[in-house]
Amino acid sequence: MAYYTCLLLDADNTLLDFDAAERKALADTLIHYDLPHDEAALDTYHQVNRRLWDSLAKGELNKNRLFAIRFGQYLKAMGLPDNGKGREMNEFYEDLLSTHADLLPGALTALDELAEVATLAIVSNGAYKVQSARIADSGIARFMDGVYISEKVGASKPSARIFDAALRDLGVNDRSRVLVVGDDLLADIRGGQSAGLDTCWVNFDGRENESGVEPKYTIGSYEALYHIVMEPEELENLGARNRRHRND
């Protein structure tokens, strides 16, 4: 049996390539509204958006407020007038984002292997209409025993409540064998810790950890995750099927 028999996985930049999806959807949104859409404009939006999501993780604002103000704050950062279009732009952008189900390289292969030895579930803070479409279109849904999106659960990471709700629904009682896997130190790692769970920081691009949040594990590849989750015998049988785990 695997060391960890249940993985609670983040979606964006853990399985789905959110950075690629964001840039495509954002560029098309800016073009639609006849706004600058060069690299500087895209980078400015990313900085504004990251700051707001970090504020959400710190409990300084809720998601409805984030969606209401982010394009207004972006336009202000660009020195452009809002003209009351900020919320409309957000809706347009979200509709486009939901059509981009970009996968990180190797994600499907990793899920195929991990699903043989563990219960897999997604725990995501993203907008429900966006995440549900992208999860379905990407092909990752077929590997999941559950999908828990904050809008439907009624709690957002890093609150322990969203992890607690997922484990109750999955029927998982032994928390010592549950691993939270995600790229966001404030939302995923701090959130998993708040629920009393082991955590694994997905750091595929070699970022510095300046958050003060210390994960139990850090990985730079999906293959590294295999060695955290699987026992030696399971590692020797990578690629074999019908090894389905039993989750006690």
C-alpha cells in the first residue's frame, strides 16, 4: 500500500497550465476592449491578480470582491480609465478562460500512475464555471474521485473547512495518509497544514520560498511525487495496471 492513499490536488499550475491559459484569455480580452496587450500589460495584470489572490489567502477579501475589483485595479495600474468596465471585463475574461484547458506536460501520465495507488481529488479556489469546464475539457476529471471547488463547498483555501469537506465526502478518516499537493504556499500549503495534513509544494520552476510557510515536501517534477507517495514495490511497477489501492 502507498505511503499516501489520498491526494488532495490543486488544479492550476499543479495539473493545469494556468499561466498559459491566463495569458491567452487575457490577451484576447484586452484586444476585445482595444487596450494595450503587450508583454508589459500582461505582466502588470499578473502582478495585480497575484496580489489579490494572496490577499484572499490571507482573509483580507473574499472572492466576489476580488472578481469585482481586479480589472479596475489593473486599469488603474496601467494608468487607464475604468469607465465602469472593470466588472464587465472580468466576466468576458472568465468566459474566455473557461475555454482554455491547457495541461502541464506530463500531468495525465502522472495522474494515470497515481490513480492506481491513491484516491485522487481536486481542491480548487478558482471560479466554479471556469474550473468545472477546464477540468472536464482537460481530461483530468476521469482520474478524480471528487472535485471540490470553493464556490460550491462554501469555503476557500487556506481554510481547513474545504479540506475537511473533501475528506468527509471521500470517506477518508486516516489523515496521516492524506497529502495536499499544490503550487500556492499560502493557499495550498498553509491550508493543508491548517487541516492537519501533510503537504507537498509543487515548484516546477524553481522559485524561492519567501513566504515563511514550510511544506513537508517540495517537488520539481511529477516523478519526484511518485517517490513521496509510492512504496518501492509500487515504484518498480510503474506502468502496470490493476494495482488499484484500498483506502482504509
